[in-house]
Amino acid sequence: MERLIDKAAKRGCAAEVFSSYAVDNTVEVNNNQLKNLKSTESRDTILRVIRNGKIGLASSSRPNDDDNLLKNAIDTSEFGTEAAFTFPGSAKLPQPEIYDPTLESLSIEEMVHIATSLAAELQKEDPHILAATQVSRVHSEYHLANTSGFDAGYKKTVFVVLAAANIVEGSNMLTVYDYGMSTHRDFDFNHLIEHVLTDFRIARHNVTLEAGEYPVIMSPEAMANLLRPIIACLDGRAVVKGISPWKDRLGEKLFDETFSLYDDGTVARSISSGYFDSEGVPMQRTPLVENGVIRSYLLNLQTAAQLKMAPTGNGSRESGNSPIPGTTTLTAPAGQTSIDNMIKGIKKGILVDQLMGAWAGNPYTGAINGNIALGYKIENGRRVGRVKDCMFSINAFEGFKSQFLGCSKELVKTANAMLPYFLFDKVNISV
């Protein structure tokens, strides 16, 4: 890496080298049978240069490919985007807890035992259940160096356990699942199975629902759909292009004062946390919305420079592409009420666990429309069954402004968030 940086500097380039290495082991059970054992290894080196004020980029999965990387990066810079930024120098980095050495010693045999045992526990409920489970373990290493003096790296582990109960009864098909996702081996498998089976027992009973407006509890998993328009409007690229309705609106109160949202790349044991982003900017906790007020955009180096702001540690890249603004771990403050008491306080409403197709549409309008893939009818303070063939419709901006009633005190970790359950009033449900 140091040699490649030196070669680029001698060619008159400011340069950055980002390398990643990952080993992924996965065990899968489908339809109660052990179906798949996968092991993959990947290695990537990405060289980004700034030459004559323009950005060049090249990537390779081959070791010792410095000369080709440098040639390709310099060649692409002739047609590259104008660089508004300079590479960051060394900085004090956070060191969230994201590495569990015991995961490296977790054997494939142990992973198979976990996956098959979870499937067996699901089948104890009913022999007609088709169980699906997955256990994954990932070990990854990241290193970044540039011509401005940044040179750092870190290790991360990821442990994922999923359990799903599937059943087909006539024309009724039902899938209920839950999962744990962490950088550590810290899951309560009994709680995972208990949660799946509790939901399964309720969801197995279909109930009718009339179209109308209802109080709706959104699960942390389903909340990704409601937060998507907000994240789209806070994306630095949309702000730079002027397509975000929130351009030049930092400091304005747009939502209910009880609503806050943060992006936090320093959350311990979150798979989205790290020491630095993919451009060498330290990870941080960024207030996006605080007490209803828009506080910050999501910025990588390029968009931050274009807006004359500081980068927020949100430079994200995939598949060798140039970094773009992306989220790390979205968090929201916990409320004062448990999810059980939240349900008990509803005379007639819905708990939405999973949405389907709600990502479609123009995110800058805030409109969210989609099918309720898994939802529960609430009557007199308890879940009484599963609702089917229902559509969910809400405007996220208006929802967080005038329909937002609060959050649960429980925080649930999902793939890229740590969120409570959210309660909204007068949500339109069509059937």
C-alpha cells in the first residue's frame, strides 16, 4: 500500500488506497433440511487519485497489481469528475467494539449445530412447519492510506442468526421470521425462537379488517420504509443537485419536537460501525433531526466540499465505485412506554411488522405506499390475528409532523439501525 502511494505521488497524483479483505462462512437450513454450506473469500484494492484536479478510480482483486491499478486510475482521471476536496490527514479515531476474536474460532460444525437446533425447535411447535435458518460468520479487515498522511486499519466480525417458520395451509401462506445481527456472539437463541413462535401463533389466525384510518405501530424493521424519504432528502448529493426539498433548510423545525434521528457509526457491536469511513474520515454520531429540527446532511468528502461543510463520516462505497453518502447505524431515542403497554393502549389498530413494495415512488415527496406483508390487528389492547391483503399509505413528512405519537422504550437492532417501535395516529389502511 505504501509503495503504491509513493508511485502515485511520483506521477503527480494525490492518492488514496482502500483495501478490504473478508471471509464469509454461512450455514443454511431450508425446509427442515441442511441445504448449504458456503465459504467465500474476497479481497479488493481500490486506488483513487486526483490528477490535474480530476478524480480517477481503479480497483483490483488481484494481489501485487500496483502498476495496472495506477495506470487505470490515471487513465480514468482524464475523464473524471472535478475534485472539490482534498484527502484527509491523520486524525484521532473512535474505536467502537466491533471485533470478537471468539468468532474466528467458531467451527463450521458448531454453526451447523446452531442452525439445525433452531430448525428443530421451530418444528416442535407443529410438524407441518417448514423451518428455515441461517448462521453466518464474517471476518473482515479494512485499511486505508493516502498521500495526506492518513494510514489506519481495523478488524470487524459479523455474526448473523436467522430463524423463520413457514407454513402453507390451503391458500394461506405464512412466513414469520426474526434474526440477530451483531459483531459479537451475543445472541439469546431461546429468545429468538420464542419471538418467532409467539408471532407465528398469532399470525396463523387470519382476521378481517375494514378500510379506514387507524393508529399504527411500526416495527423497527418496517421503519426503514418510513425513514427512506428522510434519508433521501438528507443525502448530500440531492442537496448539491438542488433536488432535496431541504436544501438551505438546516435549523428549521419540520417535525414534531419529540422526533429525533441520528446516524451513528460508533455504536458498539453494530455491523455498520467502524473506526473511519471509506475515505478516512472518523466515524461519528451525527444529529440528523433533533427535537423536530433538521440539523445535518449526510456528507462524504465531495459533497461536503461542494456545500462548504465538514464531512460527516458517511463516505460509503460498494463494488469498487467512488464513495457516496450513505448511512451507518440509524438511531432514535427510546421512549417511556414498553411495546406491550403501547399495544394495550390501542382499542383498535394495527402493528405493522413487514412492508412489501413500499420503496417505490419519488422519495422527495415523502409518500409511502405499500402492501402489509405481515401485520397484526389490535383489538382491546392485544394482537388478535394477522391482517391480509391490506395496503398502507402515509406521507412520512406529515407523519412525523402531525401523526407521530411516540416510541417504545425497547430498542431493536436491525441490519443498519437501532430503533424503537414507532406509533402513528390516523394512518390510512385500504383493503
